[in-house]
Amino acid sequence: MSFFKRLDAKRFRPTDLVSGAWNVREQHVAPALGLLAHAIELDHAVRRDSILTMARVSYDILGTLPIDEFEIDVSVIRPGRTIELVEARLSHAARAIVIARAWLLQTPDTSAISGTPVLAIPTPETLALWKPETLWRGGFVRSIEVRRSLLGVGRAVSWIRSEVPLVAGESVSPTARALGIIDIANGLAAREDVNEIAFPNIDLTVHFIRKLRGLWLGLDTTVSFGPSGIGLTHSIVHDQDGPIGVVSQSLTIRH
């Protein structure tokens, strides 16, 4: 089973595997974020002979998404030979639910000067298996394999992966596949009892320094709650070859 089935060029139907952690009658937004990235990449490949690489993608989550058919529209905001800014809108019943904007950049060879001071994290096989369904509800969390080391309140190092196809019968890039599960970062190091305190993210932004390699996605996660109802989940993102970027999520904290 996949997360989504394509109905036509723009419309998709979710499966039960997308049911959400806060409300099982709604979609967990994670797979939809990956689907938006997939739509951007497909549109890009059709329009261009020279393919640019996704360096940053930012999602604004405008509301909850029911487990129902929806559509995605893609448009180019800033065209260019070496840089593009592309927008994808996910809508349900003519209402925008998620807006994604992605910067796509050329990729000249800079391997001679590449490097980062960010340290590697422990490998997946060294961390204990953690079942997110012991804390969270819904079909999505049950579709993710998680290996985690809980380092303290609001601190965890984790590796995540999923063998569930994003879209039935379609080839999906490692980037889109990773973006389809990365939103789970907000649930890997909960600061409070999730049955007492809600802290859904209203956005998600990822910056990459290179393309992901392999199935495993590593997350070195810190969760912070401010004193007036606003929080932040921030993770350094890794694959098994080292750091590849960062992801941040703004939280609205609710009693």
C-alpha cells in the first residue's frame, strides 16, 4: 500500500496510512509535504532540459487536511537558467491547505572546498528501536521505522525510514521520499505529555547542502517551548554519509 493514489494530473486520493497523530480523522501532514515536493520535481523535469536541485523548501500549513481527495497546482514564481523559485499549492474543496515554496539551484562541482563542522551522529544500528505508536496515534506513525536515543527533555537523536511508496506506481526521488517523513521530527522528543499538551507545527522549512543518499534519515533534534505559547523544533539532518541540512518547525502550544 502507498500513502497516495493519483487520480489525474492534479488530483490525489490518500490511503489509511496517512491518518494523523493528533486526530486520526485527519491526514498527518508529513506524506503530503513529500507529495508537494514530488509535484515540484515532476513539473520541473517537464519544463527543463537542465535540471536544478532543491536547496530549500518551506511549507506553510494553513489548516488541517481531511482524509479525502485533494489537488495540487504548481507554478513558477521566479524562472531562471541557474535559479528558480517554484510554488506548489495543495487544496481541498477549493481551499488552500498547504503552500510550498522551493528554491532550485544549479549544482556546479564544489567538492574541492566542501566541508562542515557539524559532527556525525551515531549510526542507525547502534540505536534502540522505538515504536512511535506507543506515544502517537494514526496510521502514519506505524508506517515509519524509528531508531532513537532520548538524550533528555526535548532532546533526541533518531534515524527514520519508511518502505511505503509515496504514490502508487510512481518513481519518487530520495528528496521527495525524505520530505514525506521528515515532519515526524516534531514527535521524536516531546517535552510534555501529548495527551495533555498539543504542539502542532504550523510550518516546516528544510535547507539542504547536498542530495540525500540512502533510505535512512538521521535527525539530531532539539525541542524548545517559549513562555507564551510558541515553540520550535529544530533538527540537524543527516544521512549515513554525514550531515545534509537542517529542518525547523514553528509550534503552536495548546493546553
